Amino acid sequence: MSGTSLDGVDAVLAACGSQPPLQVLHHAHTPFDPALRAELLALNTPSPDELHRAALAANALSRVYATLVKELLHSANLGAADIAAIGAHGQTVRHRPGEFDATGYTWQLNNPALLAELSGITVVADFRNRDVAAGGQGAPLVPAFHQAMFAQATKTVAVLNVGGIANLSVLDATAPGDPKVSGWDCGPGNALMDAWCEQHTGAAFDQDGHWAASGVVSQALLQNLQQTPYFSMQPPKSTGRDLFHMPWLLAALKATAQLGPALTPQDVQATLCELSAWACAKDVMAHAPQAQQLAVCGGGALNLHFMRRLAALLPGVEVLRTDAWGLPVMQVEAAAFAWLAFKTLRGEAANLPKATGAKGARVLGAVYPA
């Protein structure tokens, strides 16, 4: 899995179909080469020679995937023949479902054919497009996995994944043994914080949220950002860098500057962290008021300041990392796509229409045999 935060690739070796439904046996991570990371980020917006550049970036990304697969096989003393499939999500560079022609599109850079050639393993890819074709958002897809791993028959569980974008799953146990599941994107997670931090400090992210903690939240900027219509939309909904990007932030900063003195960079960082925490907490309170625990995963779970603000905005809710459930925060999304690939191979539907808005349950993914 390589998500919208663009911090690199996480890969897991997982055993599926047991109890629990998935067990992570090994985990590997690699950061992106700076040049590849810069190209993937650039391809999120219109630019010259996009088709050529995107094809080469997809090849490079698939080679990174193949290297991590070899690392996992070596760590487990396994061969390619021991693996049923690789679930390869690809790198999202555009996400515009339902727009333009009423179908729209979502685009994940990937070359699964090349990955199958390099690894000698069957590859399952292109998980989102079938849901979009069925009228859905194509996202979020992880609620079905969250249901399999975290649902409880006697209480509501909320699961928050904070990558570049933050998405929430609500596993509402309104009937014993039959939890009702919903999920959607809350808004920005790390994407804006990372971009602002890198621009002003040179660091790819705000370690533990220390820089944000040193600033003061600007209520004027925060209120300006909160006026974005996406936050008041009702689920199902999904978003990405197509909406929450630096030009969006810079426009809000320009409007805010007319109201008072200029903000320091750390004040902006504090405000961006508050915006992410507010968007997530607001949705928990609106759609899972009965939840007693919130399980947080993704890179945002490692931001101590963000976690403190999230807990402060959710009094009465125990905010915990998914480590408490035995699944470390940086393994959850990669594990989810391993599980989704497992469902594809079995011919089982894995989208949740209530979460994505699709017309019905669909088998997701395309298979590239070894």
C-alpha cells in the first residue's frame, strides 16, 4: 500500500481465511526515492506530457513493490510459489468519481503486469474502478476489512485511518452479530500538514507533531477552512488531493490575512492539525455518538499532537491506536488490500454500498496471473 501521504510503501505478508480473518506474519516498509515521490506528487495536478510520465512512474512504483515482495519472502524463508497473490493498490493521483459524465473516474498508477513478471506471483489490482462503474465513490474500501477485524456484536466500534486523507468506519452493532457498517472520508489527514511542514522546515513530516504543538491555532483561518462545502456533505462521500491541496490552503491564507496580522508557519501547522482533528471528531460525534472507543491507524496515529487534540475533541471516547487490537498502525491498510485480494480470488464481493454509494455489492479487482 502506498497512500495519499506519499511517505512510501508498506507491505505485509498475511495469512487470510483463518481466525482472526487475517494475520500479519511479516511487515516491510520503504520510503520513496525523492525523485519518484516528487513525480508522484506532481502527477496529482495537470502538467505537461502526463501520459508518458505517468506510465514511467507506474513502472518505477511497481519495481518498488517487487523489491518489497522479495524482502518479505526472504524474511519468511518462502518462495513465490508459496504466495497466492499480491494485492497491489497502486498510487492514487486523481480521484473524481461521479463527476463530468456522471461516472467520473479514479486513477491509481500501477503496472500490475510488470509486477507479476518481476515477482512470479499472481497480482490483484485495480480495486476501485468496479465500484465507480457501479455508481459508487470507489472509496473508502477499507470498511469491509475493518468490519472483519474489529466489529463487535455488543457495541459500536469506530475505526479511523489517518493517511494523507482521513477516513472513518463506523461498525454499529445495532443487532447482535449483525453490525451495520458505514464509512467515508472525513477530509484531510496528513496531506496538508506534511506539505506545509516540508515547505517551511525541509522535513517530510512533523515528527510527533512537535512543530504543530509549538504554534497557536488561528481561529480565523480554521473557520475559513471549515466553510469548505465538503465538510457539511453527508456520506457516502470521498475526497483526495483534488480538493485538499496547497492552492486551496494558500487561497484561505490570503483571505485570512485580510482580517489580521500574518500567521507564523507554526501557527498555520497548528491550525492544519486542528482542522484534521476537528473533521474526524465531528464525524464521530455525528455518526457514532454511542462509540466508546476509537481505533486509529495510519501515519496520523503517530502524530502525538494530533492524537491529543482528537482525544480532547472527543471527551468520553477512548482514543487508541490499533496496536491495542494487535494490528500495528502502519500495517492496517496494507493488510486491508491483502484481504481484498483474497476476496477477489474467492469471487466474493468486498465493497460496502452503504460506504461507497455503489448500486450493489461487487467483486473488486482485476487478476494478472503469474
